[in-house]
Amino acid sequence: MAIEIIMPKLGVDMQEGEIIEWKKKEGDEVKEGEVLLEIMSDKTNMELEAEDSGVLIKIVRGDGETVPVTEIIGYLGEAGEVVEAGSANAALETATETPAQEAPQASAPEKAPVLAAVNENGKVRATPAARKLAKELGIDLFSVSGSGARGRIHKDDVAAAKASGPRVSPLARKIAEDKGLDLADVSGSGVAGKIMKRDVLSALGQEEVKETPAAVVATPEAAPEKAPAGDVEIIKMSAMRKAISKGMVNSYLTAPTFTLNYDVDMTNLMALRKQVLEPIMNKTGNKVTFTDLIGLAVVRTLMKPEHRYLNASLINDANDIEIHNFVNLGIAVGLDDGLVVPVVHGADKMSLSEFVVASKDVIKKAQTGKLKAAEMSGSTFSITNLGMFGTKSFNPIINQPNSAILGVAATVPTPVALDGEVVIRPIMALCLTIDHRLVDGMNGAKFMVDLKHILENPMELLI
């Protein structure tokens, strides 16, 4: 029997996934554990492996398609086996046919309700308990809406169907009430046994008269002006863009925020980077960047007890505060088609060279689309750097459920007063966006003062 290949649900919030590429073609032999296809879930690319051995007998959804989670995207089976259903819904469409489709229709057929899903053999997906209760109550499982995964029917669904009584159209119910007809004695001819007007009239011994509507003279509306051909292009939003859109709207509408802006003299940090550049390159094979140094400085500052609320999250519908005694640092990485935030887990336990290796690893995976879901989750604080583009200041949006995010802007040669003289110093702008539900302005300012101190006295990073 054919085995369904479904779009997996890789996270609590995942609603759909995009098929990047099938690695096998129809007719190819597949061994258990082999990669079948590559999918994108939210912002993560993932290779989907075969759960059994067999032949890929049918591809239902192809490359580039966005598919809801748990929907069938293909079938594995034996060589020569044929899957009649051209899509995951084909069997359902066949199963929900009713006598009403064979009888003369006096009015347009109703749109079928969402019923329990069926497998390729036409058998309703239901738990044993649901089947037993349906048999006891005399309920047809084809008429029950399933609340489980892929439409599977549970016992509670059967009980709810019994409690709700027969399906009745509003017009049929009104006629029955006017005539004093007990609908329990009426058999429905609509979809899933729904009682229609024709059924009520038949039970009353009356024939349904088809009314001819009066002619209506439509006033033609002026067609809207269309843009010249080629001036408008419609592009389907990718799964990554949808995830970014959803996350940003949620963060923006959920957290009342404010942003603190500080200037940092980068003279000493630039000197330190120059000193450690070669030793760290020789030790790790990686070049230390200013993002590495700033990131580690953020980690060191967050670990001070007085700044613990900058490293916290709201939980239980924002009724409790979860304090983290560790730092998982998220680092925003811009891609051509979106933004991802890989996470350096356990950053508070790392030396500078260890942090450089860990950050380069997740950033490289982000840039090549190889991040795993676990490498994009669990951040306790995030940083985002737009300084390389000359950005002087910006208001970063918090990466929920973090309580803050640090924006790094450009380092610009700036005249400053030093010991009574005007000198040119490399000044970097930092922008800290804070969730005001967790952190007040004074506490945010104290964090920035301490962070500024470490960046201007960076030898503390090596101690």
C-alpha cells in the first residue's frame, strides 16, 4: 500500500512550507533515510528524509510550491503501484459524493463543508474510540469534521456531531418550523446528509416550485484604469518573507518599545582587533570581526546581575518573567531574499576565539541556507549590524521573545573634545531597542553605560 509523504510541521508556529527541490524523480528507488526533497520552513531550509524504502510513485506538489503542513506532497510505494488520487483531496472529493448529486437540482448545490480526511483507499481517518462511538450512535463518519492531524476524527468530534443534530439549511429549518415538521423524521439529500428545502417539502407532500427571478437591469460600472503593461509585477511572497512579515508585525504590535542611542569611541577596540587578528586567525582559521568583539562585549555585560532583565523573556501570556542565567546570542544575518537570526548558544561560557568560531559557523550556515531549526531558536538577546552600509542610526525591532535588541550603526571619524582639544576619533553609534514591559529607561541606560565602558576598555574581554 502506498505511503503518504506529508509536509512536516517543524515548529509550533509553522503553518506551511515551501518545496525547494525534489531530490528524487517519480519512478526512482528510495532507501529509508535517503533525502527525498529539500523544503523551507519559515526561515529554515531542511532536507526531508524517507521514512521507509520503496519507489517514489507520485509527486503531488512540485518544486516552488507552498504547501500547508500535514498536506500530502507525494507517495512512496512498490514498483508499478498506481495512486489514483492526483492530490491529497481527491479521495475526499470522491468520498463526499451524495445521492443529491444524482437527483435533479432545484437550486445551486451547496459548497461542501470541511469533513474528515480519507486515505487513498477511501477509508476515513479516525481513532478506534471514535469508530466505536460512531457505531453505537449510528453516525456516518463521512459526515463528521475531524479536529486531529490531517483531519483525523477523535471521539469528541463524534460526540459533538451527535449533539449538534442533523445538518439543516436555514430555509429548510424555517419551513419546517412554520409547518410544525419534526426534522428528526426527515432524510437529508444534501452534502453529508444535510437537510435541504426540497427534503422538507417532500416530507410535507409538496413539490418544490422553481421561482424565476425578476429581470434586473445592471448598470455597467466604469472599468478601473489599468497600469500600462510591464509597469506592475506581482511576485508571490516566499515562505521566508511570510515568516519575517508575521514575526515583525507580532513584535511591533505586542511590545511597547523605546530606543536608546549612544556613541562609542572605537579607538581602543580597533587597536585590540588589530592585535588579536593574526593570533586568532592562526588558532581558528577565522578572522575576528567587530561584530564578534561587540557581541562578546554584549554577552559580558548581560551576565552582570543588575542587567538580568535585558536577558529575560515574558511567558505565560506576559504574566511571568523568565530570567536566563546564560546568554544565547542571536546575530541577525541579511540575505538577498530575507533576514535570519542564527543563535550562538552558550555564548557566556566562551572565550573570544571560541565565540569567533561559533559565530562564523552559524553565520556561514545562514548564508548557505543550511541552518537547522534548533540553530535559529532559543535566543535570549540579539544584535543587528548595519554599520557596514553607512547607517548612522536606526530603531531595530525586537526579536521576540527577547526583551531587547542592539543595533550597531556606522563608525564615523568625528571631531570630539578631549583634554581641552578637538581631535578626530572613530565614533560608533549603538541603538538599543527595549521592551518597556520588562525594562525601564534608567535600567536600559545603565546597561548601555556598562557596555560602552567595556567597548572603550576592551582588554576586559580577554580577562
